Amino acid sequence: MVTVRISIRTIKHDDQRYPTVGDWIWSKNGDLIINVSDMGNKKYEFLVAFHELIEVMLCKERGITQEEVDYFDIGYEAKRNFGDNSEPGDDTKAPYYNEHQFATCLERLMALELGVNWKEYDEKVNSL
């Protein structure tokens, strides 16, 4: 039986690998690290981590690698126009488009259950 440790960390936004509020990384030993930008709101940070956890497990199950996702995301961010707040995973060309969409659906349901106003949450995410 293979054991996978999952670490979820809140970090300073400037310490993310690229401009994102949530990032998942498979370590060399096969552990999963999810980094979430500090937003000063534990519910918001939980929602980002929840999204990332769903997305990464679906990607793993479907053979979508971290390298494919990173390549797409970093390229997307490099071409981003000023004022564009779109998510790389919302682009239909994203290799993890379906996985991101499903994770977002569950994230929205969880936000509702937690009493989080989606518009306010989204504004906070986009402000970083």
C-alpha cells in the first residue's frame, strides 16, 4: 500500500510559484503539497484548498500531469492582459478544463454551505 501525505499550506501570495492563489505540486517522493495564498479569511483559504484538492485528484485519475498543467498555467499568465481576471482553467484549451470546471462547481456549493458570498470571495481572489 502506498501512502500519500497531503500538506495544505497558507503562504504569502508573493511566495507562489507564479501568479495564482492556489497551486498543487507533487513532491519527488509522491506527496501532495497544496499552497494557498493568505487572504486573511480562513473560509476563503479553505475554499481554494478544497478546489485544488478536487482538481488535482481528478487530474491524477485522468493522467493529466503537473507538468502539463504548469506549462499551460504559466504560459497563460505570461500572456495575460492587464485587467484580465480570467482563470487559466476556464480556457477550453486548458488540459484540465473539465477537472477545473467540476472543482469550481463543488467549490461554489461549499461556499454556499459555508455562508460565503461568492462575489465577495471572487473579488478577494482577483485582488491578489
